Amino acid sequence: MAETETVFNEPTPYTLRIDDELLDVTKQKLQLARFPEEQTDVDDNDWSQGAKVKVVRRLANYWANGFDWRAEEARINAEFNQFKVKVDIPGYGPQVLHYAHQISSRPNAIPLLFVQGWPGSFLEARKIIEPLTNPSDANCQAFHVVIPSIPGFGPGDPPTKSRFGPMLTARGFNTLMVEVLGYKQYVTQGGDWGAMITRSMAMQYPQHVRACHHNMFPCGPPPWYKAPLTMGRLILSPYLYSKQEMGSLKNMQYYRKEQDGYLRVQSTRPQSLGFGLGDSPIGLLGWLVEKFHEWMDIAHYTMPDDEILTFVMMHWMQGATPGLRYYKMAFSEEGEYSTKKAFSRYLGTPIGLSHFPKEIMLPPQDWVAWVANVQFRREHDRGGHFAAVECPELLVRDLRDWFSSEVVKTAMQG
């Protein structure tokens, strides 16, 4: 939807529909694709070189010959009440936002902002909307759920100017909640980019963001000279860390050693990468499938082919580049609310954390306590980076329990 078709702060209903031409071209490209060859001494279950050829080939064949996007598109439009609205973002200017807004019938429902990550989209919330807005148990906390798309992800209009990272996204999403929807006080949930955006929101707008929940928390250890006991505990981690903390530490170390190559490319030269991933459905499929495999708890959740391709379509429809470029914009931010500083200083907003064992970034408790007012923490025995997709019932339970606590009730009255 073009900017000229909207009026500031006046939502317009939106229906997702990808052009027939793009669907036709996609099928043609899939049918003409070339695939790499696996080396003969690499095991079928060894993903250390990246996405497996046989997996990508199978998915590509299904995408071209079996996947019914129009049926999936209709289901998405039936499940989400979608809108677009033009807002004036402080320090940036006009930007059209896409969002879904699911209103609960419960009189005590709490406004909840759910923010996605990469390579996800607003569809990450698909399995948790109904239990959050209309819980079957009358005693469970209910929510009015708002799910915006990060601009450039899925149906979200991409920013036309640079500098649009989490700090500006936070300002836009707060404008959406307060000025467009009228939620003067609300709570948030975010992992991946969602964690960074919602933390920036809490830093910039503490009077509106009353409590946060995260399933990822990308902070480092405090300076050794300010927290010598924390550093000593890290040095003696094999003896002093809990089983969960040791698992988290190993996940972070493995991520930095083997998995953050995408981060370095996307945060430095995303547009060069975009020429390939934005033009080749096979390239984008391989790039994202590897992340789903590596970051999910595949021992407990297998992502169905339709779900994989639907997630990929959310980036393919934009030509992939806006989602890649978001990394460059994030790490180019300056100022006290920037991505580089968001997790380096203490924030008093009450925080709830859910630990899923395959999450790539959830540090030891004393690291987090240095920068966050953690009032709720729950450990799980399954789940990974995409908690709302992999184990929605566990995340829903944590959100209900945390946001119905006395701590949050008191914060909402403040």
C-alpha cells in the first residue's frame, strides 16, 4: 500500500495478496534452478557446511509443484485481522506499518505487543493468538494482542531511507500502541530482533511499557572490574554454573564459532547478498532452511514443509533485501537507545524470561541481573529460538503466569 493511500494514525484494513506475476516467475525460477553437489565424505546429517542439498531440493520441488500459496494466503487472512497505518516516527518521518490486532472479549485483558525476529515474520504469533485472546479457562489471563511487522518483513512496507533499525522501529511501534490503538500502558514479548526492539521501547517509553518478556536476551558479561565475582564464577563455570547455565554458555560459544557468519555479512554488505537471495528462490530457501534447522530444537519439533515455505514467502515477497538490510541499520545506530548499547546498561522495567534449551542467546543469570530487573524466570526442557512456533503452549503459559503476577499488576497501576 502506497504512503499516499493512507492518513496519519488512521488504520486501513489489509488483505495479504501476492501478485500472480511473482508466483509465476517464482515457479519458473524454481524449475530452472541449479544445485550444488554434496561431498561424498559428508554425512547426510552433517549440516556443518550449510543447508543439505537433498533437503533444499525436496522443498524446492514441493514449492514448484505442490505448495498451494493461495490456500495458505486465504488461511492467513482468515486468522489475522490485518491493517496498515501511516505513522510519524520521531527522528525519521512518515512510515507505513503493517500489523495484526486481535481483541479479546475479556474485560480484564491486557494489551500485549508481540514482536517477531529474523528470519521470522508476524506469522510467528500464529499459534498463540487464540489461546492468548480467548483462553479456554476463565481463570487464565487474556490479552489484546498486537503483532506488527518489522518494516520490510512480510507485508511490512520497507523503509525508503537508511538508519531504520530497532531504535526507530521501537518509536514506530510505540506510536502504534499509544496514538493509533489507544493503549496507554501495555506489556511486550520479543525474541531475536523482538527482544532488542521491545527493550528499546522500554528504555525510551517506560511510562507506556510496563513489563517485558523475553525468550532471548543477548547481553554479555559485565566488566570484570565492576563485577569480579561474576567473572570469577565464569572462570569456574564447570564447577559453579547450573546445568542450564552451562548449556546456554555452550550454545552461545557454538553460535559465535560456527553460526554467526550470516550476521557479519548482513550487518556489513546486505545489499550485495540481496542480489542473490532476492532473485533466487533456491538461494533464499537454502539460506533460511539452515537457520530453522540449526536454531530449532529438532529433537522435539519438525517444521512442516508448508510452514517452512510460508515463512520463506514472507521474505521472498519483499525480495529478501529489506530483512537483510535491517542488520546493517541496527548496528549503524548511535545513541543511548541504540542496538549496541541496549543491553549494556541496567533497565528497571520488570522483566520475565523463559529459557528454552536450544536458544542461541540466553546468558547466565548473573550476567542478565547486571542489566535487567528479572522478576520471573522459567526453564523448559525443550524448545529453541522460535518458541512461539516450536512450543507455543509453553510460551503461552509463561506469558499468562508472568503478566498476571502481582509484580506486573502493580506496574500496570503505576
